[in-house]
Amino acid sequence: MSTSTLARPATGRAGTVPGLGPLVVVLAGTFVTFLDFFIVNVALPSIHADLHADSVAMSLVVAGYGVTFAAGMITGGRLGDLHGRRRMFTIGLALFTVTSALCGAAPSATALVVARALQGAAGAMLTPQVLAILGTTYEGPRRDRAFAAYGFAMGIAGVLGQLLGGALIQADLAGLGWRAIFLINVPVGLVALAFVRRVVPESRGPAARLDVVGTLLAAVAIAALVVPLVQGRERGWPVWSWLMLASAPVLGGVFVGHQAARARRGLAALVDLTLFRSRSFAVGSLAGMAFGLVPSAFFFVLALYLQQGRGYSALFSGVVFAAVGAGYFAALLLAAALAARLGHQVLALGAVLAAAGALTLAWQAHASSAWALVPGLVLVGFGIGAVLVPLSSTVLAGVDARLAGAAAGVLSTAQQVGGAVGVAVIGVAFFAAGTVVHGFVVSLCVVAGLTVVTAVLAQLLRRAR
């Protein structure tokens, strides 16, 4: 396929630019993969009671998914470039559907941990294809709207995951209990698979062999960073956790050197380092990683605060989470107008509003009524949406279509690694504070501080553009 063909949006059978079909199908995959990152939090007490899982196993149910998801993202994007993005999306969605069924049928805590790790790997295969498919299928304002819809699907899966999970557990459909939060992915996946070949056009990058050594180096480097962060606190920060953390930057440097050496020899690299010659992509990816710390950390401590600190049921906690979703939806409706008026400063505005919402929640943490939490939750949701909705479009807008999969993989990896680091950092602050409510207040102050990094990077991004 020629460069000129790749630079244009993919066309349908009649030679016209596809309508909403590709967007709806690929966003179904986006929704379920990000939903499963968050929905499991509300089910942890039920899983603990049913499978008699200890604290380490419960931690791995959450962390196993995140580790394999983050570690496989760059490779997943590159596989899409080489072998076809629609093909890899289809394979990834099929595997995600199967592994979701395995999670729902897990007979023991160990089986659930293994199934969750496999589910994360499947998600890493399909997720980078989504941005690449949207970037090569649509152009102009349609492309911006498609990227905004991606941000909305990703965010709404996070903010409504608790509500949906709580409702499913409360309903106890067919006596399934917590298993329904995984099994619900099966019909969604099957319907999407039935339409993907009909409506999603195929696209790929230049033909080349996969960089196997680079793939292993990237996975090991990311795992060396993420695994000790998510498991170190749970196990009392043993020596191996510090050794892994120390090795992570070394492995990262080896990976970069390996990629540069392949480029000098004219061989295809897993990550084309020329992507980072664009300051907008480099700074934007860093901003994605920095803000990735915020939503995951916030949802983590909010779920613990509502159920363990306030004693709310899973369903009522999910209803409270809906206030975050309301703010996020408002940001979706206003994001285009705000971006047109403020440009890249909309990212700074979103970061500041998220910080304001976090501090408002900290002020109301001891309030007797759940209604007192609503203003802060709406502010946080709006701030998160104001950053995430335009972020993908901003970072990937100038990327060559031939490198769309690799670029999307890098950006998605940056956000997932940021999320893992955020949960680890906030987890330390939360559990060191003593009581749940006090830990919630301390954690919110840390979250507010983390948003400052995004606001600063937004200024650099504006200069780069």
C-alpha cells in the first residue's frame, strides 16, 4: 500500500468515506476494555467472600490486568501496523471475549488472576488499533469528533463502571453475582465481531518483520516499573521490588538504544523514534502519562471511601459515581467549543478544574450526606473530560498515517503506565493515613498536586504546536 493511500481516510465499498459504523464498532471494544479496568473495584468484596481470596490475590485481580495491558500496548500497535489494524482488532476482541468468559467462570482466586492477566493482554492487542483505525478512516472535523468520541467512551467506562458493576451485583442475575461484571462483555464482543469485517476498513503500515527483541525489551521494561509499584506496598516493599524499580530505567535505555540501532541499519523498529522529533507528540505523550495518574488514582480511592469509609452498598456507591459521569458528559458537550476558544489551554483548564473538585471533596469528606459530595464529583468529572476528550486528537493529529498504530500504542501505553503509577502512589498515601476517611482526604490533596504537572505540560504543548 502506498504512502499516498495511507495518508487519505480509508474508503468504503462504494468509494465513500465510511459513516458511523466503524466508530460504533471500534468504540464497543474500547468501552469494554476500559470498563474492565474499573468495574472490578466494586466487585472486590464479593469476590473475596465467594473465592476466599487473600489480600495478595485481590491485588493481583486488579494489577494483573493493568500490567499485561500496559506491557503489551506498544507491541499491539506495531502488530496492527504490520499485519492489518482491523485484523488485529478482530483477534484482540475475540480473545477479550473468550478471556472475559474465563473470568466469569473462574473456580478459584488463582484461576481468576490468570484469566485477568490474559484478558489484559487481549485488551492490549485491540486497544491501539482503535485510534489508528479512527485516524486512517476519518479526516478533518470528522476525525476530531471521532477522537472526542474515543475519549468519551474511555472516560465514561471509568466513571460508570462502578454504577454498572453495582447494579449487576445487586441484581444477582441468574445467581451470577460478581461474575456478571465479566460475562456482560461476551454478548457485546459477539455483536461487535459480527459487524467488524462489514464496516471497518483495513489499513496497515509499511511491510516489515516484527522486532521480537524490541518487543521483549519493551514488555520487560514496563513490567519492571509497573509490577513493583502495584505489588511493593502489598508485600512490604521487599528487596526485589527496589531492584526491579532500579532496573526499569536501565532496561528502558537499552530498549531505546536497540530501536536506534535498528533504524541505523535500515530495519523496522517497534517504535519509530522519529515520532519524538515532533515536540507536540513527545510533550503530548508525556502529558498523557502525567494525567493518566489522576483518573485511576481518584476512582481507586473513591471506591474505597464510599464502601469502606461511608458504608455505602455497591449499588449506591455506583449511583454516587454517576455524578462524575454527569460532569464528564458536560465536558464532552462543551469540549469542542472550549478547544476552539482556548486551544491547548483547555487541557490546563481541565487539570485545574479536576484539582478544584478534588479539594472540594476533601473539604466535604466528613459531611453526613452524600449530596455534599456531588459538587466536587461533578467538578472532577468535568476536569477529567476536558483533558481526555481532546487529548488523543491533539497528540496524534500530526502523526504520519503509516505510523498511526505505533503512535497510538505509545500514547495508550503512556496513559496506562501513568495509571499504574498513580494507583501505586495514591495507595501509599491512602493506606499510610490510618483511617479510610483521612486517607481519602490525603489522597485527594495528592491528586490535586498531580494535576499541576498536566497544566504545566499544556503550556509546553502549546509552544510546541
